[in-house]
Amino acid sequence: MTRDRGAAVLEFVVVAIILMVPVATAITAVVQVFTVRATTQSAAAAAALATARHGPGPAHATVRRYLPDARVAVRCDPGCDSPGARVTVRVTHEVRALMATVTIAQEQSQVVDRFAG
């Protein structure tokens, strides 16, 4: 009889640790990407609403509260101050996940209230 008693448990623990570290890292990266995606969507929605209510000025400041280094593009059709106009805000943000950079872009629209101004 050999003295291998308890070796299977040790081997299982070592293999589990070796496999769990990459899995946990991948799960963390996926959660980070989805969190930034949700934040980008919220920032775009808040900026579109602020632009529809107060003009194009507060859009960038609104997004900066959520994502300080995001890119913001505001498009108004026909104009940001005219009632019934459609305001579209596009927020683009890059997040580094694992060894890749993922670009997340969200676009939200609002209509300027007809009683605005």
C-alpha cells in the first residue's frame, strides 16, 4: 500500500485554482464591459433629456458626470431650440477589458417640448 492518501484532494484544489483564476478574470471583464455599456446608455439618455430641455450646452457636462473621458456628439434636427425638434446624443466610450479595447457607443433621442422656450 502506498502513501498517496489525500493526494486526490490536493490535486483537485490545485487544478481548481489554476482553472478558476482565468474564469474569474473573464467574468470580471464581461461584467466591466456590461457596466460601462449601461453607464454609457444612461449618460446618453440624460444628456439627450438635458439638451431637449435646456439646449446643447449641458450635454457635455451631463455626460462628464457619468464618464469623464467619453466622446459626445449632439445632433439636432432642425435646431436644438425649436419646439418639436429631435435631439440625438451619441456617447462613445472605450473600456480596456483583458487585453483588448472595447468601444461602446450608445445613442439616445428626445423631442424638444413644443412649449419650450
